[in-house]
Amino acid sequence: MHIDNVRQVQPEVLSTEKAQRMAEFFSALSDPHRLKLLSALAHQELCVCDLAAAVKMGESAVSHQLRVLRSQRLVKYRRQGRNVYYSLADSHIAALYREVAEHLEES
């Protein structure tokens, strides 16, 4: 064992609480349907009916997946009259989505 290496790294290791929160965050990203929704929202704000049509899912299924994404603060929404429009929560989520997509494009 290299005790100096351990001492250097140990203060940087995530707390159990933060690791749990990150695991829940990544768990929300582990579903292909939710990733399809994020890919649509990475391009523009959309209402549930437009999202459902874009990803070829039922509106109730889309609403369910959006609840999961909202619970992890990956998407946000705004009401305009009777319509609810969804978008990515912030620039961090957009950057994370783009980085992963670019990483997967590399050969």
C-alpha cells in the first residue's frame, strides 16, 4: 500500500450522502426512454403532447418519465395557459447531455 497516495486521495473521496445523491441522479439517466426525452429537450422546449409525438410514446408514459426527470432536477417546466412546457433544467444538464453524446460518437 502507498500511504502517501491514500492520504492525498482520501479527502477527495465523495461522502456517502453525496455518492447516494449522484447514484440517484445517474439512475434517472439510465432509462432509454428518459434519454430520448432529454435528447428532444436538448433541442427545444416542448409540451407533453409534442414530446410524446417526437419520441413515439403515449402522453401518460411521457408524463411519468418527466416526473422522474423533474425529481432529479434534470428538467423544468412552465405553464402557459392550459399547456405545460418542458425544457432542460439548466446549462449543466445540456452540457452533460452533449458531452456524453460526443463521447459515444468517438471511435
